[in-house]
Amino acid sequence: MRYCFALDLKDDPALIAEYEQHHKRIWPEIEASIRESGITDMQLFRTGNRMFMIMETDETFSFEAKSAADAASPIVQKWENLMWGYQQAIPTAKPGEKWVLMERFFKL
């Protein structure tokens, strides 16, 4: 399956540059947690401070299982807290929501 998400970064060029640097060398434990959850490909795109993520998954992936595994992992929580220092919710996000799942409304 393919899922697409949106999230904003804080609108500060220095913070955006730092955020991108973190993603040039993600922690090995973070990469492992992503792959072990059934995510087979993940790509981030940015324009200004708006980000777009494409996530490809295999049949073993579930949002519930990924969320539970992330909540139980101190290293994932440490990464998420670090990243939240650069991120901010998009205007349509629900309280506590970070990455907002986008709805596909057209396919050619």
C-alpha cells in the first residue's frame, strides 16, 4: 500500500537545514524500527516549510502495530521528541496529530 502524509516544519531556514541534516544520517535504530514495521520505502519532500511523505508498505504493516511499537521504544520516543523541535502541525491536524494522512482524490 502507498500512504501519503503532510506535516509542516517551523518556518526557520536554520532549523529546516538542521532537520534535513538529521535525515541524512537517521539513527540505525530508527531505520530498523521503520523497516521492521513493514514499511518498504519512505520518501520525504519539502517546499518551503511544508513536507510531504510517501510511505510504501507490505502486507504486514498496520498503523496500530507501528504506533504501539513506537510508544514502547525509548529510542523512537527520543527521536520523535527531537524531531518535534523542528516540526509543527498543519492547520487541519487534529489535537496531538503530527503527520496527517492525505486522501487521494484523483488517479490517472
